[in-house]
Amino acid sequence: MTNLKLIQELTELDKKHFLHPTSPIEQQQEQGAAFIFTEGNGVHLHDLAGNTVIDGMSSLWNVNVGHGRKELGQAAMDQMSTLAFTSCFATFSNEPAIRLAEKLSHIAPGDLSATFFTSGGSEANDTAYKLARHYWILKGQENRKKIISRTKSYHGVAMGATSATGLKPFRDFTNSLAPDFCYVDHASSQSLREVIEAEGPETIAAFIAEPVQGAGGVHVAPVNYFKEVRAICDEYDILFITDEVITGFGRTGTYFGMEHYGAAPDMMCFAKGVTSGYVPLGGVMLSERIHQEFTELSKGTLLHGYTYSGHPTACAVAIRNLEIIEQEHLIANAKAMGEEMLNGFKWIQSEREIVGEVRGLGLMGGIEIVKNQHTQERFQAPLVPQIVAEAAKRGLICRSVVFDGQDTLVFAPPLVINKREMSQLIEILNDSIQAIE
Ligand code: PLP
């Protein structure tokens, strides 16, 4: 079968049988898949039509060690051919899960020391909210149920995670969301205090925040924001949960995003980069104090667990993935290449009149598109979808964020990106913006 025939066949089957996640259904039905990927190598993806593109998003902010790592395939094969899966319910356990949990306790911020494993970030978020509420039940304060999150936040698509997501269109997509969620302005610690006071501190279980907001448009918090937030949570006896699903495992140029802010959480959600996306895995870590209180106060069974909590193959791949991140100094590379990326954005800003604010931390970057750089006036309809399509044609994958009236391009290339590849990314981006402006 020629490639063309195969592409036609798969395109039709894709339209007929595959409901894509977070997808424009009409566009998929009209145009079919933009790329049918077949192979990946480092920062590059190859498709069935013979195109090679730079994966400027690490797929979904997650392929941290880059595509095509044979070591991770080997780790999965070794584990699968000895013990692919066994349950961790009750008192069953396995070595990869134990070793990974121990490793995480050494690298995670503050005194996070015990891990509850999930299959991804949404499950990690729902788990965190449930464990936070259960914690207050154990402490005899069952009125503490409310979860506070920030505007522009994204926490996933499970019922709880959607409810916590500050990007309203995700909540409006469905109805009957989980009760007892409220929102604060994403950049103001004062707003957190006001909402706590208005709702009643004795009704609040936890506050959750991404160290750098990703899907909401790459928003980096003010320098003192998390220290202030930590102090407010302590003052009102509220659990502070960080969502490091994107920012964990080197993405921002430190192991975890919270290291930039010098504040330690009580609980932390992680996923994505823990396995660089090679297999699904996520989890929630608890601080030593919370874990100890859980152990001391719990009576009966912890009635929360996924079939795949502590999946041995996923955990074995994660362990190997973390070794690669450390052995290849990918966190330092993320820092250096992140500076390179931001400088590139600033250069584009000086060249292109429609580039407004540029921002980033490590290998998370955002560019605002505006009608006028000086007045920051925006276009009536966002321009970024066209720029993303143009960049894809020219060999670069990036994403558009149009929520809350934004017109923003976001980037998160793999941590293995080198200087030459970064220059290519910047050049294609500049050409793509020029083609549209
Ligand atoms: N939390 C954050 C900060 C995320 O960016 C995401 C996904 O993009 C999630 C949670 C949800 O993770 P998953 O898609 O693995 O369920």
C-alpha cells in the first residue's frame, strides 16, 4: 500500500471511529487529522506523509527526555516480561513502586515524603482533593470541604479536576460539577485572603495552584506570591497543594517549579514528565506531617485507589526516565535553553509589531499576539490559531490559548533541545508570525 492510500484509509477511519480528546470536532470531520505520526526522535516527530516537525510542545508538555528513547523501551520490556502488573491494593506491593516512591521523596520540594500513585494528572488532582477532605474528616473538622483554585488554572478533566479548573469554558462544557469549589484571582495573594474570609476559613479544606500556569497561557506568578500564599494557608490552617503536573521533572529549569519560590506545599500532584509520557503515570505526594497524621488517625480502610495505582511497568519506566534526566543534566539544559528561548522571543518581539508580552520560565514559554505592541490593543478575533497552523506547515508544533480573551502562543519543547534546534524553532516561529501579520 502506498503512503497516500494508507493516509486516505486512516483519515477516513479516524473520522469515523476516533473521538479525539480536546478537539475541534467539526474541523476534524472536515479536514481529517493534521498529522498521523509514525515516529519520534529527540525533538522531532515524523508523520506518514513524510513531514518532519519540531515538537515545540513536548507533545502535551510531557515528553521531557525527547522522543525515541530506546532505554525507556528497554525498561518497559524488562519489567513487562518479569512482572507487567500486580495490584497494590491492601498490603500488596512491588519493587518499582517502592523504589520510585522513595526516589520521589528525595527529589520533591520540602518534606514531601509519601506517594499515592495514579495514572495521570486528573486522577492526581481528584485524589488530592479527596485526601484533603478525608484529612479534615480524620481531624474532626468535616466542614472543611471547599477547594480554592486560581483563575486561568488547568487541573484536568475528571469531575473534581474540572471543577477546580479556573478556565471557565472547561467547566461550562458540562453541568452538575462537583460542589464546594471556589476561585481566586490568579496573581493576587490578597484575593486568596478575601475569598477565605468571605467563604469562612472553617469551611476551606485546601488551596491548589500550579507553580507556573501552563494550559491557561504560561503565566508566571509574582516572585513573592507563593511565600505569601503559604503564610496565608498557615494562618487559616488550610492545606496548600501544588499541581506540578507540567512543572515537575525539570521543565522550568529546576526539578520542581516550586523551587523557584521557596515555599513548600503540604501535598503535590505530579504526572506527565515523571515518565516523559512513555507510559501513563501520576500521583500525589504528602508531606511528612500529613502522612504521619493519616497513619496515626486512620481507622479502617483508605477507600480510594485506582486499579493502576503503583503499576510496576509505569514505575520502572519512571525510574529509568529520572536517571536519564539526571545523567544527561537535562534540568541544567532546560534552564540554559529556556534563557535562549526567551531571548529568541524578545528578538521576535523586536522584529514583529504584533508580538506583545513575551514570558517564560525554563522551557515553558508564552507569547501574546496584539494588534499594537505599544497600546497592547488586541485583535477582534484571535490570530494565534492561524499562526499555529502556519507554524505546523513550516515544521513547528506549538499551541494557541484563546481562553479569557487571550491571544497567546505557548511552547514547551523537550528538555533535550540543543542550541541549533532552538534557533530553528525561533526562526520558524518568526517566519510564521510574519506570514500572518
Ligand atoms: N494539572 C495540570 C497542571 C495539567 O497541565 C494537566 C494536563 O495538562 C493536568 C493536571 C491533567 O493531567 P492529565 O491530562 O494527565 O489527566
